[in-house]
Amino acid sequence: MRKQKKMLARPFAAFAHFPAGFSQIALQEVQEILANPLMPTKFSAKLKVHKDKIHIQGIHYFQLVELLFRSRILTDLRLVLVEIASSSYSQWQKQLDAFAPELYFPEPSQFQCIFKSRNGFIGKQLKDSIQTYFRLTTAEEADFKLYCESYPKRSHLALSLAGDWLYKRGFRGSLAKSAPIREDIAAATLLQFKNFIGETLFSLQPYVYIPFAGTGTFLFEFFFLKYDLYPGILREHYSLQDSLFFREQHFTYLQQKADSVWQEKLIKDETTQVFCLEKQKETFTYLQEQVQHPKLKQWYKHFRNEKRLQVQQGDFFHLASLPTSKPKNNCLFIFLNPPYGKRMQTTSSIPNYYQKIAKKIREHACNFEKTCGFVYCPNASSSQAFHKELQAQQSQTFHFTHGGMDMRCYMFSL
């Protein structure tokens, strides 16, 4: 126990992985979490952004746990166990010899190890050496997940503190026929949207309209961002919790502190209204079940008691008007993830389809002083058609990858 306390007192290195195309927004989130901790430390971590991850050096254990607990955008957080600044097998073996697995993992533990090399360094000899220290097995039987990655100037062995992907929130199920946007991508988009319209406008209590609501991803991620509800409150388990260096008292403190923060913000919100529209019957039924999930009981009760949350089955293009009274600030947020690509019968009609969407948005915008939102577009022609028809006062487009597709997110303000 004394050795573990000493180990936790020293600075660590880690890699924070994020979805492709969101490097700057992921960096922003990590910086904000480290700058505003629930439990302060004296450590000041150094961050360096790579293509799909952030290299973090000099980070304290408590800071690592907060990143794991609070991040909405990261896909995984990996603690560096062994790291060398070259592709020397002798240096690698020296670092493995110095590593003390008995401080990290209970006996007997089994590991899945995923190998990735960009310089040919990882071979049978290296894999055999890792096998000497870690009992490797399949993903189904493993207690922990390791990543052994080699690059021209640096190689490392890292432990996933999450285990399962962080975008799996812990209360969301799946629907076979749906094509939902991933939670981390939705969260990153919403944070981009917040930056686009500004803190002042985002902090208002608006009317939120989510057509093509699907299984509710934008609904829940907006709620999490708006009220600072961290995924760690909802998620049942992290791989970190199975390790010997997990500190339950600290984790419980984070849960209690975070729980009080979001509940206080929720109670102060008296006018925000949310309307979700979904056309497909099976998806609509599933959405109704999701909003009543036991883990969201307090939020659901708060909105339903005041009739400020409505979930309705219907067609976006046939809806004449939004079925509720205007909020005091008369501001509309609209988030759109319409059917695209393989979700449509033909692709040639996509520009016309997006033109129709823009026209319908303008109809609803006439009833509000301010309308802001975003729409996902599968190609340049769809975003251009949408832009031309909408005639936004301000707009911004960014690219990201989802399901192998090069997507565009068009943000607008009317």
C-alpha cells in the first residue's frame, strides 16, 4: 500500500484519444477540465496534440480520473506504462524489467494487447517479451486492455483506463435499424456549436427543436453539456476500477460533487423547452423509452412536470408549427442529423433534399427573434444547397469522419 501511495504521488503520462476531425475541440475540453478541477492538485500537465490523440505529460492521478469521469468527447484515456524515445529493443526490455505490474494489477489478471506499428519495430521478439510480463488472452476473456504502439521516434505500452469506449455512456442501448451518430461526435459538435454562437447565447434557456431525433443522441448530449452532467455519473464501470491503484474514496467524492453541480443548474432552468420529432415508429418508441430511463429520472421528471419536454412521432416536412409556447428569450436551437448516404434510396436527390430542409427551417425561424443550429451534410453539394437556400447571417463549416464517411457540419445563425 505504501508503494502504491508513493507511485500515485508522482506525475504520469497518458494519451487522450478523440474522434477524427475534432483535435482542437478535444484539446479545449481537456484544458477546461484540467483548469477547473473538482479536486485541485498542484500538478501542471503538458499537452501535445497529435492526429487522433493528445499526449499528456506530468499529470496527477486525480487529474487523470477527472478526465476519465468528466470528458464527453474522448473515446479513450490510456495510462502510459512503458515509453521509450527510440525503436531499440534493448531499451524496451530495460523499461519492461523496471515495470512493477504488482502495483497496478491484481493476480491473476489477463490482458488483451493490441499492437500497432508504423516503423516495423513490433515483431515476434517484442510480443514475446510482453507475454513474459502480461498474461495475454482474447478480448472476451481479458480483464484489462493494453495498447503497444510504435512510431519512428517513440514507442509505448499503455493501459486503457476506460476499458470499453468512453462514448458508451452506460445507459444507452442500441437499435438495429437505426443509424445513430456516435455520442462523442455529437458532444464534440455541440461544443463546436457553443463556440460558434458564443457562451452568452448558449447559456440562455431556449426552445430546442430536434427533428430526425432518432434514438435521442443529440437530446441527451445537449442536456449533458447544458447542465454539466458528466458521463461518469451514468456509467457503471471503468477498467480503472479493477486496478490496484484505483482510489474508491476519491471516485465517490467526484460522483457526489458532480451530482450536486448538475442538479443545481437544472433547478435554476425554468424556461428551456425541448421538442423531439421522429418519423419511424420503431425508433420513436425506443426514444420514448430512453428519455424515461431510471438514470435520467430527475431530469425527466423536472421537464415533464412543467410540460417542457415533448417527444412526438411525425414528419419534419409536414409539421406546420412547433407545438409549444415561446420561451421568454424567444431563441430557437435546432439540431439536424437527417437521413443521408446509405440511409436514402438515391443520392442524386440529396442537394434538393437539403434545400427543402433549409426552407422548412426558415419557416420556423420566422416565429423566433433568433435561430441557431447545425446540420450534418454528406458532401459538398448538399451543404452548398443548404447554404444557398437558408441565407444565414453567419455560418461555419467543419469536416469530420463518421462510419468511414467524410462528413460536413454546417452551423448557422439567422
